[in-house]
Amino acid sequence: MNWREHLAHRSQNIKPSAIREIFKLTQGKKILSFAGGMPAPGLFPVARLTEAANTVLDEQGAKALQYSTTEGYPPLREWVAQQLDGASPEGVQVVSGSQQGLDMIARILLDPGDKVAVTAPTYMGALLAFDAFEASYLPVSIDDDGMELESLERALESGAKLIYAIANFDNPTGITMSLERRHGVVELARRYGVPIYEDNPYGELRFEGDDLPHLYELAPDLVIYGGTFSKIVVPGFRLGWLVADPELLTTVTRTKQASDLHTATFTQMVAYEVLRDGFIDGQVEQIRDYYRKQRDAMLAALEKSFPKEVHWTRPRGGMFVWVTLPQGMDAMEVLKEAVSRGVAFVPGGPFYTDDTGGNTFRLSYSVATLDEIDIGMHTIGEILKSVKV
């Protein structure tokens, strides 16, 4: 059977993940990887999860192992609603990882050819989700305060049907949207009648500065908020949530029923058992302290090892630093040389919706040790100093 002849047209838009392709490039080699944005496994609360799992099985075993409602475990939905001003449990849909949330919103909002306003660069996982439903893109420029409002308005004037934004510690840039820009983005969205998908996987990982209101809290009637347990508990649970107008969530719930019926009951109940006694507060504080030290080590290593012509962001939270090389320098060529020397990162091109970004790359400081960060940045710095533009 020639299966390519039988594939649906939309399947041609489904691209491989660039990060997964880098994993293939490094397979079989001893590599210091600054590529994947994975949580540090040493932070996983294994003992607390074991205790929680045993409690759930001992006290509610039959219920935990049975089918459940599509909307999600009610106590967990209540906990999520309590984290956001203006949210209610009826406006919460539990999903199987935040990526499923992206997939379902794209599925119900986007027709082939519909335009999505995205930052340039933006999270490649969102592009993968939108590509699957044949979306097109209107790139929005950014600076250190996030989306530039004039650029966003041009995208809205050009017919954007959805705005996709990571307001806190953006992936890939690490940039945080300022309070003024948050109000501006919401105002423009309201003026043009365009919904916002606010993706917030890193919001709890703030190292400095005051907490800022979520876009959802500024406009719960037009913002769809996506959250996840992956960065504050464990990614292996594949547990996240959407918060939105209950009217929209009716369609989301029906879509999820067609997809996987419901998110795993046992996982939801174990997660809630971990959350309900306040354990998560100490867990988040520990995570913040750890990643703050990682961030500080990477910024210090970049300052010490990279040429002065290279620029990088200085994130106030999250997991990433975004590097911009001088024009004419190719990050992919730098990556190839780096891999040959035992170091990997993600080139910037796949985070863009056009052919720009070839002189950029993303570094993640979440998993490497402090010594490895220093060694890795020294290695990349040597390569950059040797490249002639």
C-alpha cells in the first residue's frame, strides 16, 4: 500500500519538531545539551507523588481507575479556577497536556487559510498545532517589552482570526510582556473582536520583579488561557488545563470527547492530592530558586565567553535565553560545529513563520549543571569567535 497517496491534504502541513530532529543529530554522542526545554528531573517530587498515589488508591481506588467526566476532576477544576481572578470551575477544561489544549483550540477556531497573529519568533509547538489545521501566519515584531502594538494592529487589520501570546517568560525568547503592553494587546483584541490564546507554561517560574496580571484576568471574555503542571510538578503526567468562557468550553469539551474521552482520572486525582495541602507552594519556591541560579550562571558564562557583537536576552524567569548573532552568521552552521565538539542548542529558524531568524538560537539552562553551563558557553563562544562574517 502506498500510504502517501491516501494521506489527507492537511497532513502535508504537519512538520517534524526541530528539537526532536536535533535529538536525532546528537544520538549516540556524549552531548552537553542546551536544546530541549525540559524540567530538571532532580526537582521532581517523587516521594510526595508516591505518597499521593498511595493515598488515592487506598481511599478512592475504584473511582481513580474508572472512566470519568470529560471536563475533568471537579476538585482539580476548582483549584485551577482559584488561581485566576475572574475564573470559575465551569470555565475550566482539564486537558492531556497543554499541547492538547493548543490542538483543540486550533481545531475549533481555525479553518484552512485562517490567519494567526504570532510573535516573531514564537513557540514552535504552537506552530505545529496550527499547521495541522492549515493556518497561515501574520508575524508580530517584539522588543524587550513583548508584542509591539503597532505591529499587532497591522496584523489585526490584515485579518488575524486569533492572537497567540506567551506573556510570561516567552518561549523561545524569555521576554516578559510589560503591564502597559498587556493592556494594549487586550485593548486591540477587543477593538477588532479577535480572541487571544494566552499560553502560560512558565508563569510560576518568576525569579525577579512583581507578578503581572494575566491577559485572561484583564479580559476573561475574550482570552483563552492555557496552563500546565509540566513545569511545576512533572511533565510525564501530561496534565494541563484551559480556562475560557464556558460557552466556548462546551465546544472544547465535545472536541475532547472525540479525541480521548477524558484526561486520565488517576493522574488528575494524584495531582490534586499533591496540590490540596499546600505542598505545591514549597515545590514552586524550590523550583524558582534552582532555575534562578541556573539563569544567573548562564548569563555570567555568556558575558565571559561570547563575543561582544553577539546579543542575548536577560530573562526574569522561565527556562530560556535567546541569542542573536550578527547578520550573515548562520546559527545552523554554528550548531553543526558545536555538536562535533559535544554541545547542542536549538537554531532559531524553526521558531519563525518565514525564512528569517537564521542568525538566532535558543539556549535552555534548565537541565545542565553549573559547570556544564560554563563549559558549554565557552565552547560555543570559541566557535563564534572563529566565524568570519
